[in-house]
Amino acid sequence: MPEIVGYHAHVYFDADTQDTAKQICEEAARLFPVAMGHMHTRRVGPHPRWSCQLGFAADAFAQVIPWLMLNRQGLTIFTHPETGQHLEDHRDRAIWMGEMLDLNLSMFDKAGS
């Protein structure tokens, strides 16, 4: 079984919800040991919407995820573990808060997962 070394939570937003997403991400980074990524105002990687990544260690999961559940303000959040098996982490091991969206998983071929 692979080891979970961390998590990525991707907060999805659009032009109307960008300020809300930024507020949520900045607050999570202030409250927890979370690395806030860029506010991508275009699709990046497998993600079907604009997003901001929150990266955190496995031992922060129990604090970060409940907080996001209660404070997501209606935004969709996609969370996956980091095991080095990228396809499986995004496809089989993910947690969705809000709307489940289709990811573009073609970038994760079997050889690179």
C-alpha cells in the first residue's frame, strides 16, 4: 500500500467567486500549516475550472478538511492524497466537497502514475 505523504485541496472558483476563494485560501493558510498556491484564472493540469491549491502534510488532514467542509461557502473543493501515484490519487482516492466535476486525467498515463 502506498504511503500518503500529503494532500492537495483544490478550491474551484470563477470570476464571480474569485474573491471568496481567495479569502478561504488565505484564511486556511493563516490558521493551519497550509501552503497556498497561485490563484489560477485559467484551467491548470487536470482541473476543469479555475483553482487555487492548498498543500498540506498528512498529519494536518484532521484539522484542515473539517475546516474546509464548514467554511467552503458553497465552492467546490477537490482533495486528493499525494502518494506518487498521480492517476490513482486523482481518480480513485479523491474527496469532493460540492459538485463532482470531470477531471482531464489524460495527462496521467499508466507509465507515469
